[in-house]
Amino acid sequence: MGRALLWQSVIAVLIALIAAWIGGTSAGIAAILAGLCCVIPNIIFFAGMVAAEKIFANLRPATFFVMEFVKVAISMVLVIVTFWFYRDIHWIAYIISYILILKIYIVLLLKARG
């Protein structure tokens, strides 16, 4: 899962560079902010799962659901904070980047599993 997070981060930067090239600086900033809104909660989820595995010596199903709730809550807070503090958001770049980065994460996890 750590490699998937690394690849998700790399792809987020690549998408931001492409968005900046196509739509300008505002689109690039919006795309990197979308990437951070996806990557940061996933890193916290991964860290929480690793910590729970060390504490409990095995993973419990409740740990997954609690960490997933925390991940979604952090993601929602980051999106709200992004829109609150960065008023010059390029909406199309943000939404497309957010969706692409989330979908890439799923593809990477499926590829790592197979």
C-alpha cells in the first residue's frame, strides 16, 4: 500500500503539471490542492492501519472502518478548507484532478493485489 501512496503522489504532481500547462497557474494550483486532498487522508489511513497492526498484533475489522471514517472526514475538511482559503479556484481542474487521483489510487491497489 505504501507504493500505491507513492505512485498516487507522483501522479498527483504530474496531473498538476499538465493542468498548469493547459490551464495556467490557477489550474495547476487547483490540481495540486485536489491531489493533497486525496493523498493526505490516504497517508493518515495507511499510518493508522500500520499503528493498529503494531498495537493489536493483528488487524481488526473495526480498525478499518474507523480509519476509513477518519479518512473521509479529513478529506471533507480539506476540501472545505481549500475552498474557504483559496477563492481563485479553477473548478474544472480541481474536480477532474480529484476524480483522476481517486481512480488512479483504486487502479494501483488492484494492480498491486494482482
